[in-house]
Amino acid sequence: DEDRQFTLDLLLPRIQRKDHRVRLAVTQALGRVASRGDEVVLPILFARTQDGCSDVRRAAVQALQAVVAVPSTLVLQTVIGLLSDSDEHVVRAAARAVGKIAGKD
């Protein structure tokens, strides 16, 4: 879809910005505009689960819930790995996501 592609073209170059607020906003937006199973957005969200900012990591987990179409070992391992994150909000988001992602078929 042309509008979706236009939006992604605006967002994706900004995902690497130094300002965590920009990365957070882009990550949240990707979770809203990406379609299920989006092969362009999924790797970007995986990368954001390792972001230095806990708010961005949490947003990436929440976005993954929305974008993942079918649970995979990689998705579940990534989210399960965040259960030991240093930030309690990331841990809670990961715990919710594991149940939701594992329940998709």
C-alpha cells in the first residue's frame, strides 16, 4: 500500500537517531503502521529490543506483539530473553508478550 510505504520511508531513517525519544516514537509508530508478519519491520523491532533505552526496549516488545503473525523460536527467544532485563517495565511487557505471542497461530 502506497500510504504505508510512504510512512515507513519517513520513519525508518530515524530509528538510529541518538535521541532516545525519537527512537521511542519511531518504534511505537512502527507497531501501529506495520502489517502482521511485516518482513521489513520485524528485524528492526528485534534490533530495538537491544536498545540502550529501556523505554525503547519496552516499546519494541509491545510492537512485536502487534506485528508477529506466527510465533517462531526466534521471536519467543528474543522476548523470553527480556524477562531478565534490568528494567521492571521491560520485564512486565515481555511477560505479557510471551503469552500473547505464544498463543498466536
